Amino acid sequence: MTTPAHIAMFSVAAHGHVNPSLEVIRELVARGHRVTYAIPPVFADKVAETGAEVKLWNSTLPTPDDDPSAWGTTLLDNVEPFLNDAIQALPQLIEAYAGDEPDLVLHDITSYPARVLAHRWGVPAISLSPNLVAWDGYEEEVAEPMWAEPRRTERGQAYYARFEAWLAENGITQHPDPFAGRPDRSLVLIPRVLQPHADRVDERVHSFVGACQGDRAAQGDWQRPAGAEKVVLVSLGSSFTKRPAFYRECVRAFGDLPGWHLVLQIGKQVDPAELGDVPANVEVRSWVPQLAILRKADLFVTHAGAGGSQEGLATATPMIAVPQAVDQFGNADMLQGLGVARHLPTEEATAETLRATALALVGDPEVARRLKEIQADMAQEGGTPRAADLIEAELRALRA
């Protein structure tokens, strides 16, 4: 039995960063802990449903409904908004927690203020990582080549100088790179099979607990239409969905395929009229209860985000990975390497290629065998209960 504690969770307002943490938070609340969750208003209701107390703060980051182009196109375009947001968020969070400091901090990998606050308060911090983590050699193999050019620019140097100055103001002498990428303790909310170079990850720091999905009943159910021999779900997630040309190729690929039913999630930025004539076996939605459909689907055409990738694995659904941004390209390669998916770049995802790839995947008994094997392995990783157990173990060590 662990004595109830005040646990504070911090994240940014993005589906792929909030959703993976929610079941862990719900479990901690159910175990009697007081959990506060610092989040911008757009996610307040979703967080409150877990039983956590919401601590609101205002963010300057693009919202989930904004056009993805708001994030820019270069590496510095992508990282500068997080630093800008962190600097303006910290005073808000200091005020929100004044006189209400927690015993332990949990945080998403993008929540820089959380680690600063943990340092100021003198309490442990645990990262909840919704995607891959750094392995031994990551800096030399990935980070340094990726940053070589930006570091040589005036803008890149100014970014690092500002980051270091902000950390120093808060009593942290660590360089920004390990500060952001090398947590003292981390729970990895993805299956180990999706982690590149998993054999080189320091598991004294990083504990893989796998998917923490919950039952999702509140999102609604989905029924397979009568006469549908095969069901394919197409979803590019919640952010990079403005792809009408790609959706038209999907309609062409599956719209007249005998016995197939297509569920096509197009997001909020595409008008269904942009798809042209849609056959009766094509179901167009702006949003879908993804996990409910995957439990009944025969194929998943996905952007290969961390959440979608693990949901495909957890439901043993063959995948065509059409990555759109950031870690999705690496995930697509991982899925293909596991023998459960094919990686198709967007420009190659024509109707003809999609159809041929779909028929080959769905008809391959080796793909089905490998998916069942991975599904069984994932079930042993522990998920939500193990994540909560590990957090409580940190609390007990703190009080020992």
C-alpha cells in the first residue's frame, strides 16, 4: 500500500501528447492519489474526466485544430515554439501551484517547465514518453547530424543561448540537449518493439510499459456493415490531415473493390465535397472512434504516429504506413521491419499501389502470424497498472 500523494502532471495541448497519459492518470486517481494536471483549456474537459484536478494555463502553441503549416518547415521552426511557450508558461504555472507543491512531477517530453518546476521544488520528475526515447549513441547517430547545420546559423545559436539562459535563471546548469532528451526517470508508453535500438536503451532509466489505452467506450462504438467482407480504416491522425489528394486516391483504391468497406477519416480541414463522387461502400467522417473500428478492421492505412502504430499492433491489424511528419517516418520503417506493415511515401500512395499493397498484406498468413505474436508480447508489458506501480515505487523510495 502506497500512502496517497499529490502528483502533478504537465503536458502540452496536443492529442498525441495528452491521450497516452490519460489512463495512467485515471489509474492513479483510482488508487487514491490527488492528481493535478496542468493543461491549456482546450483539453480541460478531457483531463477532468480522469478525476484529476485541472490546473489551467494559456499556451502560445498552435492548437490541434490549426493548420499544420503553423509549425513551419525547418527544425528550428519546430522547436522554437516549444521554448517560447515554456518561457511564457513558467510564471503561470508557478502561480497555479503556489502553496500547492506536489510530492512528485509527471510530465510529457515536451513540457520543459515541468522539469524546471521539479528542480525548483526539489521533487523527483518522471517523464511519460509517448514515443521513442534516446538510446546509447543517439546523440552521435541522430541528434548531432540533424543539428549540425542549424547550430552554425545565427538563429540556431540564438535559440541555444536563450534556452541556456532560461535554464540558468532557474538554477539549472545542464545543457539544453540532455535537459530535453535525457530524463532522470522515464516511463515509455509505447511497446518495446516500436523502439529503435531497444537493446541499447538504458532500462535503469526507461521502463517500457506499452500501450495504456483504456476501454474508450465513451468515444462510441462502430458496427461493421452487413456484407462487408473486408474493412479498411484510413486515418492520418489529428494534425496532418489536410491531404484531399491522398484521400481521393484512397477512394479510388477501395471504392469499387468488391466486398470491401472503407472508413475514411478526413479531419476538420478537408471538405467532403473535395473528394468528388463517393461510392456507397465509402464512409467519410471528420472523426472516428479509432480503436473501436480497428478491433473489427482488416487493414489500417495510418500516418504511423506512435498512438496509431501501437493501436494497430494491439488489435493485430495489418498496416500501410503513410507517414506525414517527425517520428512517423521512423515508426513506418519499424513497422515494416517487424513484418506487419508496408511503408509507402505519400507521393507513392496512388490508388493502384494502395490496392496492390492492401491485397498482399491482408492475404499474407505470415503477416497475420507476426501480428498475433507481437500482440501477445505487448499484453505482457503491463500497460496502465504497471505504469502506476512504477510511479508508486518512486513515491515509496522518496519516503524511505
